[in-house]
Amino acid sequence: MLYPLIVGSADPSHAAVSSYAFSVTLAIQDITGEAHSGVSAAHLAKRLEGSEESLALLFALCSKPAPRSLGAFGYPVLTEDDLYDVEGWVLMSLPLLEDVDVLEANVTIDASIAPLPGEDQPAHVWRSALALIDALSAELHRPIRQIWITEPLGAPEHPFLRADGYTPAHCERQAIINADAIVAPDQNDRCDVIEDMAFDPADLPSFLATLQESAAKYPRGSLSLEPVQWSASRLQDAAARLRDRGGSQITAIARDVSGKPVGLAEVAKFENDADSVAEIGLVYVREASRGLGLGKRALASAISAALSIWPQTKQIYASYPNPQPGASHILDHYAPTGISQATAWQKGVPKLDS
């Protein structure tokens, strides 16, 4: 078994943060073949700072026992010398407002021992990672464990998770859209567009109702998730976090015949990402207003506005639930190129209320 060591710094210049970011990026690029896939040390450091919504913990799995000072939850703190003996990483996220029974995790093999595409995953790293996740789950009274696996499209089932009690609960397809494929919508089909969540106060009640419905009804498979409870203050907090992460966001608002907001489409960009990429966020239309093309209009408006505001954008990333067999997805209109899939594996049941 490997020894779990906690990373005690959220500084992007910290060697552990940089080493983890490199390992994640290498693993993702091996899967997608895309040079801009991955995560920056600055983005990771911001996540490790935590927020009112979630707490993030990063652990290194080390092969070498040694005396070390203790950090959070009594785990030894990783030192720079330990980096030579790290074989894996576990990033955990603890939701703080909803889903307080849930522990989310991502497991990454360190770049120093990472298997080549097609090679087997190192079983000893996964055994140690799963044991750590179980230990934190018990200690923090979060019985539901969710592990996200990024893998090639059509990949065989993960070799270790089902045997440890996990079942696949949700799968999303990740794809890129080339900016050259985007045609601006006609004037009559354009939706109102706002930047950085600066919503008109008159639209806010209907917009919040749309977000609330999306939180409850957006496809999440069998994942155990509580709907986000949206409010004006929660929306302001989300806008502040976006700015703090160096992000900018375009939101197109779809309206019904009365002018009331009933749908939205988001496109975002972050300072630490390449200038040539942006990413699609939430696309949702309320159930009572579907079948009218509002989602397509909102998405076309958001993407077109994003390319106008960020003209260096060449590719747009998207992650969306796998459609049912025979069904199409709103993004199919843009001929997306699939690059990977992300499968969420889940284990455990909610706590009973006392």
C-alpha cells in the first residue's frame, strides 16, 4: 500500500500543485489528443482555496514511509522531497451547501509511472486511492462516494471500481466544436445576451426559476445529487466566484412569447486557459417551453456572441450527457468532434435522518 500525504498549500508555485497539474494534463492529453486539454496549476490552486460551496483536498500517494508533520485530518503533510516517491494523486471535493453526504473524488496516476495509452492501470495505486477515499468517507460522515473517470470514447469498463462496490451512475461525452463551423443566427432568431451574469433585475425571478428547474431536472443519471437552491444572493456569489477564478461568461436568454425568460445557454472563458479555447456551460429550456427551437437559438446566440467578444477563439469545448440511443443532441448541429467521455461511479447510500 502507498502512504497518503496531504498537500498543505494552495499556492500555484508550490511544487506539489505543479506536479499534480502536470500529471492530470498528461493523462487527459493522452486520452483526448488535444494540446489544450488539461488543468493549469493556477486553476487547481484556486480550487484548493475552497469556497462557501465546497472544500477541496489534494492527497499524494507516496511509496516511502518517513516521519512528517501532520496536517488536516491528521494526515502527514507532503514535502518537496516526497515528490520523487509519489505514484498517484487523489483530489477530493466536499460539497458544503447541498450534497453534504457526498464525497467526490478524482484519481490520477503520477506522470512518473503513468501507463501508456492501452496499457493496464497500476492496481496498487488504485487500491491505495480507494482505501483513502473509504477512510475519509467514514471519518467525514459522507457515505456517498462519487469517482469521476475521464476515458477514451467507448472505453471498456474501469477494471477496479465495480469490484470495490461502485456502479456507473452517469456518463458525459466531451467534444470540441470548431469556430469555423459557427454561423451567426439571423437577427430575428437572436436572443438577448449578457456578460458576467449582469442580469436585468426585472428578469431575475423568471431566470432563477429556470435555474431552479434545471438544477432539479437536468440529466444526471442515477447520481445522488440534491438540486441547488438558487436565489439572488446565490447568483451574486456565483458571479463573484467566476471573477475570482479569472472567468468571463456569456449568457444568452431565451424568452417565451410574453418576453419571460424560460431558457439559457452559457459560454465561458478563463484567464489561465489558452486564448484559442472557450467552453460551453449550461444549456437548458424549461419543460413547458420546449419544442419551439428556443434552445438552439440561445446556444447559437451565446456562441456567436462569444466569438465576437473573444475573436481569438478557435475551438469550443463541451461536456454533455450521452443522448439516449437514436436520440440527437442540440450540439449535433455543430458537428462536434468527440474526444473523451467522463463516467461517474457511485458507492454508498445517504445517511438516515436522526
